[in-house]
Amino acid sequence: MDFTTPALTIGSKLCRNAIWADDRCTWMAPYDSYLNTVQVQREYRPLDYDVYAGCSGIGGFLSSLYKVSNDEVFKIHAEGALKNSIALLKKSSAAPQGFFNGTSGVAAMLIKSGVELNNEEFIENGIGMLKTLTIPDKDILTDIISGAAGIVLGLGYLKSELDIEVNDDYLESLGDFLISRAKRENKGISWKTAEKQKCNLTGLAHGAAGIAMALLKLYELYGENRFLQAALDAIGYENSLYAPQLQNWPDLRNVTDEDFRNRKFKYSNAWCHGAPGVGLSRLYFYRVLGSQIFLDDLKAAVATTIAGLNSLPNYSICHGIAGNLDFLMEANKIINDPAIDEMVANACDDLAAGYLQHHLPITSGLNDNAETPGLMLGLAGTGYFLLRCADQENIKSLLLLA
């Protein structure tokens, strides 16, 4: 099936739904706030600037659509979304710096999109934003979503893939920040990434796998053994919790100290938490270091991802089918199993046919799967994934920044 067509169709829907003010555009999206432990209040409001759910993430998708289609409508809306991100970020008095939630991610999207749109102003704006970045001011700001690890991977991507000059001393300082905030245990090192966290997490988005990737990226860039050792120690912590019977790593959110002692864990199966995200980290480790240990972990993660694929209720790239299929596509570049290629192709066919031919909604990563426009939970991310299905070589995964 032609996967470019459904991606373009999703992009066209986003363009129709955009709300304009002067030369900037945004979208309305559902947001939930918890009144108490059981009552949730939903409201609709305009998007913020961030990559995860905001205008810069959508702008990044639309700029990729323009790159593929040369359709001026996508260019106009991508520029409108990114201009709005710049304006919103300037108004923010204390913007976070993380890749998915803050300044470094907006900067990376501006530079990536500036290249695709041939927009030098965006590139210059993005490079200017990079110069404002500092070392995080809180010990918990270490993960991929909002912390130092995400900044490292984002800037590493710009340096490696787009040949953008970055502050090497700053990148190394981020690595030293990560090492200094690690908790050392017999099995390795880990990080506290949330204030109320009882146990240090595994996984890509907020846990050891993602931070390990950032440290390995620093080793790959600069050859400093302290980064390599810390990266391997982080994998050691994570693999000390591996459940071989489930071929998965535990999701330690909301785990009590007693649960941890008794190994009473739950297990997730998504990019953010569980085997697919851990598998992406091991894929990167295998590409750089080539050890059988990482290949074995990767194969285990693939098996678990395949086994649980049909149980996922949404098509988001954060914790849905699209994100897990994206992992399987990347993993099979190493494993090279024709059965996996066929399974991924069939699943992508089902998604595309359901949307184009049967007019089925693309369920989002929100709790009730309501439609939302953003990148990691909504339409833009699913559309970007379909674009990758059509052209994996030129449309790089946003889930594997390394």
C-alpha cells in the first residue's frame, strides 16, 4: 500500500483544523485535569510550544510532508506552527529546557524544519536558542522527556545528522551532570527522575535506558571512557531487574519500597515504558559496541513487542501501536527477519486502510483515546510514522534520536 497518501490525508486534516492569527497558527486540543483521585475535568485549549504535544511537534511533521510532497499548503502551516512556537517560547518566563517539553526540542525542530523548508530564519532562531541552554537546575532533570539526557540526544542529532555546530563543552558538562546525579548500587547506576518517585525507573522516556543512550552518545562523539562506563552501569541496573520469563523490564512507576523488595512489578509494552523503548536503547548500544548481550536484549524486546502489539488500544507513537511498529522497523534492520517485515507491513496496511477506506478514527494516546493533534499522542505522530513507512531512509525516527 502507498503509505504517503494516508500521511498526506492526516496532514491535510491538520491544516484544515488550524486556527490562525496573523502569520501564526495553532490547534485546539483536549486537556484533562484531575479534581481528585477519581474525578477528571476536560477542557479544550490552544496548544503550547513543545515537541511532545505542542505546535513545534506538528510543525516538524508538516515540514516533513512538504519535503515529500512539495505542497505549499504544508509549508505555510508548518511555518505558522513554528512561528507560534517561537512566539510562545519568548513569552514564557521560565521555559523548561528538555527535548520533548522545552527549549532544546523547539530549537531542534526549528533547525530540522528550516532545512526541509529552506528557511534560514528558522535555522538561525534554532541555533540562537541552543546558545541559551544551561545545565539543569534540579537534580531530577535527567531523563529524555524533560531533562539532560534529552538535550544530549537532541543536540547530538543536530551535530551528527545535520552537521550543526554545537557547544561541545556544554554537551560534555551535561554528561558529567548525569553522572553526578546517578545513584550507585551493586548492580549499576540509576536516577531519580520525579519528585514522588519511590524507585528509580527503567525504560526509555524517564528511566535508565534513555539516560544510558545519552551517555553512550557522548562516548560516541568524544571517546571519553567515563561516559561509556556510566552508560554500561545504567544498563547493568536495568538488566538486574529483567524478567526472563516475560522478556521484559518492569515499569516501576507507583511501586512501593515493599513492592520493590518483593519484586511485585507490573510490565508495560511501549516506547515510553517497557520492552519497545528498552529495545531501542539496546539497538543503539549494539550499533555502537556490537556486543551479543545487547543483541540478545534487542531480540527479547522484539519478541515481547510483537506478542503484545494487538493489545494496545491506540495508534500513538508514545505508547501505542505506531510507536511499537516504528521500533520493530528499526530493529529488523539488524535482526533481518522477513516475518517481522511482513507483520509490520500488514499492521501498517490495516492502519492505512482503516483510516482511508473505512473512515475509522485514529485513536490517540489520551486516556479515552479522543482525537488530539499533537506529535507523541496524536495525529501528527501517527502521520509521521506513516510517512516513515513510505520512506524509512529519508524520514528518520523521532523515537531514536541517536
